[in-house]
Amino acid sequence: MNPREPLLPPPWPESGRFVPRTFVQPVLQFMRYEAAGGIFMIMGAVAAIIWANSSFGDTYFDVLNTHIEITFGGFKFHHLSELTVQEWINDVLMVIFFFVVGLEIKRELVIGELRDPRAAALPAVAALGGMVLPALIYTAFNAGTEASGGWAIPMATDIAFAVGVVSMAGRRVPIGAKLFLLALAIVDDLGAILVIALFYTDELAFGWLVGAVVGLLVMYAMQRGGIRSSLSYLILGIGIWLAVLESGIHATVAGVAIAFITPVRSYFDPSKFVPRATTVVDRIGEYLPPDKQVALDDHRTMARVSVLLEDLKRLSHETISPLDRLEQILSPWASYVVVPLFALANAGVVLDAGSLGSLATQPVTLGVAVGLLVGKVVGVVGAAWLAVRLGLGRLPAATTWHHMIGVGFLAGIGFTVALFVAALSFTDPTLADSAKLGIFAASLVAGLVGFLWLRYTGTDPDTDQTDEHLGATDQASRA
């Protein structure tokens, strides 16, 4: 039998019919492209800027500032009942994004690039340098001002965008450098999550925090006890999110915390799937032999077959780990719905000749832009060089310092998490707009310079980079 020959008819989106072939399949093919999520985010950001600067731009801010009130009888939640549309996107929908990021971090820590301390040392040290130096540069521009609280804005790297750009550079970037960037961006995101949890909490409601911790412990106990009901975990997860929101810690931390206790191993051993599935299929064959017609109204036989088919379905389902299943389901929503909506809700900046010139010279704009564009590359490359010199790590295979400089530039692509931290840092619209302008300008320049540096100024490394290897970075675009 040809292994490529389908055992079942293709689903409608993959069929040869006119509508799927003409409209659906090109869209699905585009969405498999590593930078597709970043492109959707840019579309959201551009739409926000156009809307905010149009003749009906006031409606953009009116919609985002509309309050949605939720009460239960006479009871009101302290934070939940005061959220605006923009805060619902930032505090509710972005939990999905950070949950997916948390799943990626969990995988890398348990079975991925960060599992081996020696292999993780270099990207971890480089990420630390790429967080500390940008924060110091921003602080140098804004120390002693009301904008000083935005020091964490230039610390973040956008995983999907950075890996998408490095993939476009092709074979001139060795696999080791791509995996280094992936690991660096993951450590960078972990640092950003810790910063959000520790430094962007205005007030702490201890009772709600205890409730969130208890909820996480109950969820862990359910996993250890073999409870596999998705609905149970969903209800408990919503309760944990609500408790974290009401505690005063930013609600997205709940998504990361739940991701960290999500099992990375499957319930059924994948190596035993074939013999187990064969046993079930053989039993089904006893009731539905291929050489004998079975009447569809033979309810007793069909009921037994139905039970066996459910067993086969459960075996297939639970041979995939909960982490992989959740990531497969939620990654498209995070990349193509949540992040674009987030960009639409947070990227709107009113621009005109006067305000643009004024914003461009603001210390906030300069601090963010210089932090991302200069601080990242110097911090990443400098810290990596120091780690290598001290024997704490070694350069990845076939990777030179030339590649490391290009990777350092790509680490300056901030976008998603940088915009998120900016939204947490400032209530003053002028300061927020200044930060957004710095993020946009620096990220675009960093991405362009990094791509050109890696694509056109170096030599093609003499390494064997097969298509199978290139798939190693696909996981980053799902985060």
C-alpha cells in the first residue's frame, strides 16, 4: 500500500471541490507559513492606526473605553465589573496567548532545548543580557520622570515574528542559530512573565491569591488522580483565572501557571499505540467481518461496535499529550484571532506632522527604541560572548559570531509582549503613544536589519539543512 494514499476521504477543506480549492486551501497554506501570525498582527496594528486617524477616529477610543459590567444579583467582583472592552481583550483574551506561551516554555524545559542545563546556559545568559541592558538604557532616558515605570517595555522579544524573519533568511542561518533564537525568545518570555507578575501588581488581595493557589493545587491533584474530563479543567481554569484577576496580579499569569502544570506526557504510551489499536480493530472485525453483510438494524451488534469505536477514539486521543492537544487547538486562535485583536486594541496612535515629531523626540520613545534596537543586540551578543569566554556555554553547531549579531538584531523585534507591557505601564495616553511609536519603529528596523545582515552579508554555511531540520522551528510560530 502506498503510505501517502489516504485511508479516508479528505475533509471538506482539503477536498478538490471548487470552493475549498479556490478559497479555503490558499488561506490554510498561508497560515502554515511561519511568519503568518506576525503578518496578521501587523494587519491588526495597521488597521488600528488607520481607524484612530480616520475621520471617525473617536469611535475607536469610544469602543475601547466602553465598560462591560457583570454582576451576580447584588454581588460585584472588584476587578471584573470594571473592565473596559480593551481590558477584556488584554486581561481575558490574552490569557490564551500567554497560556500557549506557557505551554511552549513547559515543553522546552521538560523535553526541549532548555532541558539540558549546558545547552540552555548560552541562550539563558544571552536572554538575561538582552533583558537587563535594554531596561537600563530605557531607565537612563527616563530616570526620575513619571515614565520611569516603563523600564520593562524593551525587554521582550516577539517569538513568532523573530523566528519567522530568521526563517526567511534561508540556508544562510544554520539550524543551531535558529534553535538558539527560539530558546532565547522563550527564556525572554519567561522573564517578561515574571516581571509582569512581580512589578505590575498595584494591590494584592491575599484571600483571592490563596484561592488561586488552592485552585492550581486541586487541578494538579486531579491530574495525578487520573481525571481527564476537559470540561472539569475548563471550569476550574476559569475559576483560577478569576481568582488571579481579583487578587490584583495580572490575569495572564493564570494562563502561564496553568500551562506549567499541564502534563507534557501522554496518558497512553505512544510506543504501545499500534498493538493496542490493532487489538481493538481486531475485536471490531469480529463483529463486522468484511465478508459478511451486517444489518444496520442489528442494534446489539452496532452498540458493541460503538463501544469499541469509542475505545479506539479515546486511545487515539489520549496517546497525544494534553500539552500537545491544547497547543494544537489554541495556537491558531492565539495567532490569528487573539494577537490581531490585541494589536487592534492597543496599537492605535493618533499621528499628525506635529504630534509625530513631538512623540519621536520623547524620552519614552527614545528609551524604548534605543533599548530594543541597540540594547538587545549588544546585550544578547555581549552576554553570549562573555558566557563563551567563561566556559559557561558554547556556540551552537556551525554558528559564528556573525550569525549571533544577526540573531541579536532579531531579538529586538518587540511587538506583542512589548505592547502588552506598555499597556500595563502607562495610563497617560501621551506616554502610551510614545512607547508604541518606539516599539513600532525599533521592531521594524531591527527585523529589517537582522534579515539583511543574515541574508546578504554572510556566507552560506557548509551544513546539511534538510527540510526535516527546518521543521524544528515550526513550534515557535504557534506561540
